[in-house]
Amino acid sequence: MTRAFACKCAGKSRRCIIPQKIVVTGPGAIGCLFAAVLSEAGHDVTLLDHRPARALLITNQGVTIQTGKSTRRVLIPATANAHTIGIADFVFLCIKSNDTLAAVSRTAP
């Protein structure tokens, strides 16, 4: 599948990255960090949570990332309904191993 995208490198000496549609299941510390970094890199990222209230909170307030002395907020859409996301290029399961089966069941559209 070919996608049209706007190159963000603007002729700089770095490789262009084709944006991907990515779902991160499990918005804990690792899931939120992955989602934020991938979103900042230009990918279409959605967090999938099993708790609708927390998904709404993340959508409204974003994710706060602290590194050293800097703090930044990244706005990332989140949902508790996998059917609203559609087909993704990649799905990251950032969950505890004992929740894997349930998470995979919820992630499949």
C-alpha cells in the first residue's frame, strides 16, 4: 500500500519516515511513552485502554513526558473501543503478561 505524506525533514540530512497507523494497547508508563515518542515522530498513534474513563482523560489532557529537566505534553487520542480505530499497521501490546489474552481479544476489530 502506498501512502502520500508530507516529508518533515525538508531536505535535511536525515532519512524520511513514512507515517504509520499505530495502536498502543495499555496506556501505562511504557505504553504512554511509546505512544508519545511515536506520535512526535509523525505517526498516527491511538492508545487503546480497557477503561473508558481513563481513555477520555488521556484524550482530553494528553500524556506528560518528563526527561531530565524538561517536561512536555503530547496530545494522543485514546479510546476503549477498538472498532473506532480501524485497521492499523502496527499494534504494540504494552500490558502485563497475564493480561495478554484479554488485551488481544479487545484489540482485534
